[in-house]
Amino acid sequence: MKTLITLNINGDAREIYIDARRSLLDILRDELALMGAHRGCDSGDCGACTVIVNGQPVTSCMMLAADWNGAEILTVEGMAKDGQLHPIQRALVEKGGIQCGFCTPGFVMNIKALLDENPKPTEAEARAWLAGNLCRCTGYAKIIEAVMSVAEESA
Amino acid sequence: MTDALIGQRVPKLDAPSKAAGKTIYGHDVRLPSMLHGRILYSRYAHAKIIRMDTSRAEKLRGVKCVLTPKDNPPHRFGYGKDNKPFKDIARSLRDEIAGVVATDADIAEEALSLIEVDYELLPNIFSPREALSEGALLIHPEHKSNLFQRYNYSHGDLAQGESESAVVVEEKFLLPYVSHVCMETSVVVAQFDHRDHLTLWSTTQIPFLLQRDLSEALGIPGSNVRIIQTAVGGAFGRGLDIYPYEPIAALMSRKTGQPVRVAFSREEEFLAGPARQPAEVTVRAGAKADGTLTFRDASCMLDIGAYVSWGTVTPLVMMETTASLYQVPHARFTADCVYTNNLITGAMRGYGNPQSTFFIETLMDRLAEALKMDPVNFRIMNANVPNSETPQGLVITSCGLKECLEAVAASADSARMNVYPERSRRNEGGRLVLSEVEGMTVTANIKPSPFNLQPPHIKRGIGFASTLNVGGGARIYRSDGCGATVKVDDFGHVTLVTGSTEIGQGSETALAQIVAQTLGVKIENITVLNSDTDIKPWDVGVHASRTTFIAGNAAYLAAVDARNQIFETAAQLLGVGVDQLSASAGQVTVRDEAGKSISLEQVARRRHFKEGGKVILGEGWYDPPTQLVDKDTYKGNISAAYGFGAQMAEVEVDIETGKVRVLRLACANDVGHAINPMAVEGQIEGGAQMGLGYALTEELIVKDGKVLNPDLLDYRLFTSADMPIIETRIIETDDPGGPFGAKGVGEMGGTPTAAAIANAIYDAVGVRMTQLPMTPERVLAALDEKEKRARV
């Protein structure tokens, strides 16, 4: 059965008929061709599909899209402005926080959520907040360094 | 020539696109009319398929076709030529027995459940010992034995070594299955075109070997196979082999005439992907009273599962650690690689080295203890040295092992202030704090609390381990070569086409730095193409920490060739000799004549646009001066350079729960010369994350051939909150054979970690952990055992 819903994604209203069984991640990737959110586990364990829904970071693989009619959704594609990377994205690039990059969009979104909530986290707070985002390449060191540098700059 | 770009912390060229979410990974490939394939795995670990009825599946709307063993080409494939796409005899629970192609993956999945299969059960063999026992059922009858291969290496005279020993130690070790856990699961898209040519969008690490493997598996010419590598969401050795799902996707595309995508779920990745071989190891080692090593004797039994892969060659590396890490006059190493009905195993970062470094470095610690020697001094006095040859035939050029040990010892001094404030080794001159250790990059700042604030059930300890790893390629195939071309276009832009592959490690950027440096252009003026077998020259694959050294040398040679062509034309245009020219800032300038120069762009245009004109196109092929090891003695110089490293772990052990917390991991690595220190640190820090998991949390729990924890909740990776302070220290030794002195570093970050932690646990609570991972249960059991022994 298909349901008509509207998702406000990165500022655009997207009206779409969806299969009620589909996750938000399915809709983003397969219906809207927003491939930045990645499917690493489909069970909410890895964080690669993290997007921000109504201001809250969520693992989009665990949300039924049909439940979010009218929601405001921010994905990694909505982070850059006027062709310029968001400071979080830039810091991850410059500090070496990206290797294979598959986890990166999830980190970008969860770091944004962290800094929105707590603009001056301690390193321990940042590490605890990001514990749901798995990375197999970097050992997290340079990702955390990037977070701390963005927090510093926004002073 | 200035070192403007070499040694700079250049951000990865591919990072901005990855940060923006615009990079196209294997999972993102979508083609017009693309269909979806799913695979049916065997219900039993060892069984003959006696009947299969696919009619109900075929009738499901949306199903395009069902493939079964009848669709197999007649050829076998894989490293041991023991595999087929679909099996009529299943030898493990991951054996593919049928496949469905449908318009979407859900329909394909549903169709799998409609396939009816009748099995005739065969006896299961889940232990290598049982597989080798007299009269055991043959898992591959055509192989005549369940022993796929026995490695038997020795040098010197063990009896002599033993007789010269003042101390001898022996230990048995048990090593677990672990998984690569690439964040992107396995995926492939296959398409046959109207010429019957196959294009495969793949995340492989070995595009050219895969081209050959697929041609064998499918019975089509290799020239009809094109591999396009997408961005790779993690590799770590997973992509070093052909796997059945790849020819299966190709067969699906051929049968339907449409492109077909096969993508693994996370559970499927754990169940059907390769794992690191579990092993049982017995090791003996000895030393003289003065601390000189006398001998080592290791024997290993590896469970390789139901099919052979390149992972079966990992004993070559375990052998290298046993025979050549430190100076060992007498050594023996044997390994049996045994077929069972367990999981398939494969190559994984370190390729045997995390295993062997764990057991060798644990015994090094026991020897130091038996000799009452300082563990660092004991290691330094036996360390490998520059310009030497090991009895195994490894020709060591540059070697910074001693310096690596000294660097982590300096870091240990500050750890000791926490661990043993009363007996710090080098604190006479005042308190040595971390930030004062020269050149140490501290990448976290969660400082351990002082020793005297710890409750009594928390015990602190420190431990050391070193590592030796190939750093100048590894000749395990007849060529260890890589090709490259460098083109300079009429805008002065440079395109490097390299055979090697970017798998996230940053090779693309390091190679661009090498070419930009050689041609005197900015890094922004370089484009790297490295993903299409129809375009790029041959390369054996991205493995064995070889890319910076091998592909770096090839790129350098191609850039020098291009520079020679540039200078040839520039010399004519400027009316000077070639030897008067140099290249920098996009210009060719005449030395000693200020202002006399010509831009690269002008040189290219003047060279192109004339009668009999030429392009600027340099080529390079680099195959290192190394040997395949002798097939009987296993001796030979497998690599053109060797990397070294040492780690110091500082741990806390909770004696009430058995939980081990690593507070600090100091890592020093001899990388020759760091082309890009930020990328080098990234390799070490990421390697450490895997090493920490191998040491403490990661294990595929396998019972009767079945993985019981195929998800990321129950298979525990280290998270950002679990990580200790990682201190990295780059030791530069400038290797004579490396591009700008560089050696490989990709695997060393995680190889000594488990041993360093095990040694630190011993230092803390006096128990020797010999089984990985060192879980709270196992630590607690070891503490109980120690207490029991103390009471007797």
C-alpha cells in the first residue's frame, strides 16, 4: 500500500508516494537519490545513515518514513552552503578525519547535532556522543580532533 | 629540489567529495534496467543437494530467473581452484546453492524462501584436528587430503640453540576468528554488453587478478572483462580474493541480459564474508644468560574453512615474524592449513602478522622476565639493525627498530609515573611529562587519573611489543609490479594514471604528492585516475603495505619520464642545455639565469601543435628487486624494504570484573620517510583500533560452523568512547629504495597491539593471557587460576 507524504528535505518540500514498509533511509537513497546517508548495517548499530529529523539525530534505517509526514529533515547533502563545505565537513577534511569516508556523512550529521546541543563539548563528551558512529579506518583520533577544532573556532 | 610537498600534511584529495556525501560507492551504483540478485545459502554445513525445486520461486511476479548449480560454467576458480559459483555439495553454511534475480531485492529475497531443497546430510568436520585424523571424510575428495598445505621452515640448528639457552619458555596460544567489518558491505554490479563483454563495478583490491579470476570462473577471455572500481567503503584485505558472488552476479547478468546488483546485508557479510583464520599455536623460545636470543620454534594449526583463499598464504608472514623479528640464530616454523566445514577465511590487514606478533612478543616478554632484564633493553639488544640480512634471507636496508623502542620507552616513562610512582625508570632528572617527549603527536587528551587515586581493585601495568612488516612490496605473485603514466596537457594540467587503487588509505594523495613534487606543480594541478582496468596499467593489487613504495616508485618513474620530455622541448625553446633546467611552480626555469623560464603549458602546446608533434606522456613500471620465496626452504628476500614499529600499552585491570581498560597506546613506526605524515598517523591510529579490537573485544563466535553474533551489537568494535589515548611517533630512516625514502605503513598500526596489551596485563596482575580476545571472562578465569595455584 502506498501513502502520500511530504518530507521537507534540506529546505525543499518533497511530495512522494511511499510504500509504508520503507525506512527513511530507503526513501532517501532509492526514491530521492540522496545517496549521502549510507547503509552500513540496517539495524541502527553503525550510525552511517544518521540524518537530522526535526532537530534530532536519528539512524534513518530504523525509522519508517511514513511516520514522518511533514518532518524537517537535514541530510549531509544539505550541509554545504553556496558551494562551500560546512565548517564541520571542512574540519574533517583538513584534520584527516576521512579515509574510506563511508562513515563520514553519519559523523557529519551527528557532530552537527552534538554542536547544536553543546557548542563547547569536552573531548570526553564528544567521544561519548559519537559512540554510536562506527569508523573502521581512522581510530577516531582525527575525527575527534576535527570536532574539537570546530568547537574552538566557534568561540 | 625543494621538499615543498613531500612531508606535508596534505588533506586527502578525495575527502571533500566524501565529506559532502557526493562520492559514489559500490552501494550507490544504479544502472538503467538494473535488476537485483539474492543468494540462497545452504541450510547445512555439509550436505549433498539431492533435489531442488525452483518452480514456485520462478512464478513469483517480478522474478526474472533462478540460477542453480546447473548454471555453473564447467570451471573451478579461487586460489585453490576448489570453488564454483553454486554448489551441489555444500561444504559450509555459507555455500551458495541458488540465486534469484528480480526487479527488486525484496522480491528476490521472498523468492529465495520459495525454493525447495532436499539435502542428504554428510558428516560435519568442525575441527582441524578431526579433519586430519585417520579416515576423516574428505571435504574436497579431489584434493586427496584435508591438509591443503603444510609450511615447514627452518634455519640454523634448533638443538644447538636449545643447548645454548640459559632460559627456555613455552606457551600455547588460541587465536579467534575476526572479521574486517568494512563499513560498506560487499557489493557488485555486473553487466554483459552486446559484445558479450563483462563490466563489473566492484570494490576489489585486486582488479587485474580479479579480471583473470573471472575469466577463469566464467570461461571467457580476460580481455572481455573490465573492472571498474567504485569508491571503496573499507577493504582491509577483504577484497584480495574472488568470491562466488562475483561470478554469480555475472551469470545473473548474462542470463537476464540486464545489469544485476548483488549487495550483502550486514548479517550476510558476517556469515558469508571471509574471516581471519583461527589458529592454535605452540611456541618455544630461548635466550642466553646475557639476553642474546638463541632459538624459536613455532607450530601452528590454521582452520581455513571449506575453501582456500589468498588468506591461506598468511603463514608466510607468521613465519617471517617467527624467524626474523629480532636476530634469531636458530628457528623453526611449521603451519598446517586445514580444510573444515567452518567459515571461509581470507586475507586481513597484517596477513598473519597480528597473530604471530602476539605469540612471539608474548614469549619475548616471558624471556625478559625469566632473565630479570628490562623488557625494552632486552628487545633493543636483540633488535634488527640496518644493512643486515636475516638467516631467512630478508635484506634489511633501513631499520629504525631500536629508535622505535626508545621512543615508546620514553613515553612509558610518563606512564610509569602513573603505574609505579615509586620506581620510575628514568625520572631522576625530574618528572617527564608527555608533552615534553620530542616529536610525539598526542591525539587524545583524556588523561589517566593519578595512580594514588585508583581504588584497590584497579591494577595498572605497562607492556611493550615490536613489529616487523614488509614495507617495500611483498612478492607473493610472480610480479610485484605496478605501472603508471603521467600526461601533461596543453593547460599544464597533469594526469597520473596508476595501476594501484585508493581504498581509503590515501594512496591517491601520496602518489599525487610524488608526481607534483617531481614535476614542480601544485597538488591542485594533479588528477589521479586509478579505477578502470580498461584505462590503467597493470598492478598486482593493493595489499601488503605496498602502495606507497611500489606505486610510488612507478609514479615517480613516470613523472621523471614526463619531465625529461618537458625538458627536451624546453631546452630547445630556451636555447639552453637540458642539464641547466629545473621545474618548479608550473615553470621550467634556467638555473643561474634569473627570469629565463617557460610555463609547462607553453612547453606542452609547443610540443603538441607542430608538424611531427608529440604529447607529453611519461610511463613508469616498477617491479622491486625481490624474490619469490623458495618453494621448499621458504627463504628469500620477499620485500625491497622492511618497516618496523613498537608499541607501549598502559592498561588498567579491574580484578573484580576482569575488565581491561587501555589508557594509552604509544605507537612508534619506522616508515622510511613520511610522504604525508597526517596519512601515516591515520594508518597507525586506524590500525590501532583494529589491534585493540583483536586484543580485547572482537571475535566471531562460531559453533558448529555457524556464526552466533553476526551483527555490530554482538561483534564489538572499539568506538570513539572506548579508544585510549593514541600517541603516534614517526621514525624516519630514509630508505634507499623508496620513493623520496618512503616505506609502507598500512598494516603495522595494529600488529603489535595485542601483545603490548597482554604484556601490560601481566605487568598489572601477573597473568599471561594466551587466548584472544582478552575478554573480562577470560581475564577473570586466569586470575582465578593464578589464585588457585598460589593456594596449592
